[in-house]
Amino acid sequence: MQFFSWFYHSTMLYQLTAIVFPLFALVAVGFFYGRRHLPDMAVANRINLEIFTPALIFSVMSARDFQIAAYSKLALAGVLVVLGSGLIAWPIAWLAGWRIKAFVPPMMFTNSGNMGLPLAVLAFGEPALAAALVLFLVENTLHFTIGNALLEGRIHPGMLLRIPILQATLAGLAVTLLDITVWKPLAMALDLLGQVAIPLMLFALGVRMTRINLQDWRIGLTGAVVCPASGIAIVLLVGPLLGVSGEQYDQLLVFGALPPAVLNFMLAEKFSESPEAVASIVLMGNLASIVTLPAVLAWIL
């Protein structure tokens, strides 16, 4: 009874639980539903990427209080975190004898959408969504350019302009920079569409986790350690150098600690680049985040 009393009255533990429980609860719902019903999430994921998430991005970026200049240092820091994580992971993969294309991309490209967006809102409040979206856009742009180049050997610049998420970003920037007022009923409709994005991301992540296994557990366990450790190390280095401070610095630390994105596994399958090894990295990295993310939040809150 003393333990339960201590747990209940521990403000920090209660605060951390309140932040991470909704996140992992939705992932768990998706996981158990996926195990039981084996739903095909391809259509839902495509709608989320082409409709709901672009609506969320445009809604936030076109808001009257969004100032793009306020996030310039954060965006640059995000670029350095992604690239720096890759530089750290590269010699580790080489020394261990693992394929560079299998180990390095998951260390660079993390769950800044599925986990990063809801975690920012739960930990820092609704106003923090703008900064989280900036980091999400940085990570996604790098993933579809440098990430694709690592796997395929070339970049397709024209492909970027066809991605709805980046189209919504450019539209939101245009509205902000030109000081255009969006018709209120349209803004409300886009806001409602955008509210679907985050819960669906978490549910879909849970469903996707049912389809990957723990083969190649050694590379998976190494990745579960290297991914957050390298990201946090780069943040501690570049954050102060760039002058990122306050809540943006805290969000940057959370960004650095995020686990590998499921998209890494999907691309590894597409290009036949050791998908089993990447699956283990993604699964073990996301399982480890149950410990690492609360630890980082306890450090900064």
C-alpha cells in the first residue's frame, strides 16, 4: 500500500504517465486490433498522408500567430540532428559489418510524425504543435531526398513537388508570408480534417507493428540504443551553438530521442535492402522508447 500511495502522490511520475499514456494507449489499440482483425491500412495511411496530415500542416502554418522566422534556428538544428545521427551511425555499421543502407537510415529518420507530433502536444501543450510540425517537415523532406538517395542512389527533385505534405507546407508559407486571411469556415473545415491525422497515425503505427518481428535482434538492440543516443548527443552539441533555447530546445531534445520511423521498413522492403534487419531495428527502437522517452521528459520537465 505504501508503494501505491507513493506512486499516486508522485507528481513527476503522474505527469510523465499523463503525457506518454495516451500516446502508447492508441498504439496499443492499433496493435491489438491489428492482431485480431488484420486490417489493410494502406488506404487509411494514404488518405492520412494525402488529406488529413496536409490539412493539419496548412491549418497550423496559415494561423495568424505562426511566425516562420521564429523557427529558423530550430529547423537548421533539426537538419543537423538528422545528418549528424547518420554520421555517428555510419562507422558503427561499418565496424559491426552491417549493411550501411540497412542501419544508417533508421538512425537518421525517426517517428517525428506518429510520435513526435502527439508527444509535443501532450508534453508542451497545443501551441507546441507548430514547432513539432517544423521538425516533422525537416525530417520528411530529408527522408524523401537524402534518404531515398541512400537507398536508390539518386534524388528525384520533381517528386518533392508532388508530395501533398510539402504542397501544403508551401501553401501555408505563402499564406503566412503574404498575410492572406483564410475564409473562417474553410479554416474550420481544414482544422477538423487535421484533427484526424494524429490519432490515425498512432493507430496505424500499432497495426504496422504487428507485421514486423525480432529477427536480427543484435542490430535491433544496437539501433535501439544508438538512435536516441546519437540524436540527443547532436542536440547537446548544436542546440547551444545555434542559440536554440527554452521550449524549442526541449522539443529538439525530444526530437533527438525519437525512435526509428516505420517508413524505414517500408522503404527497405521496396528497395530490398535487408528488410528483416530494418524491421528489427524499428520494432526494438519503438519498444525501447517506452523507457527512453519518459526518461528524456523527466530530464527536461
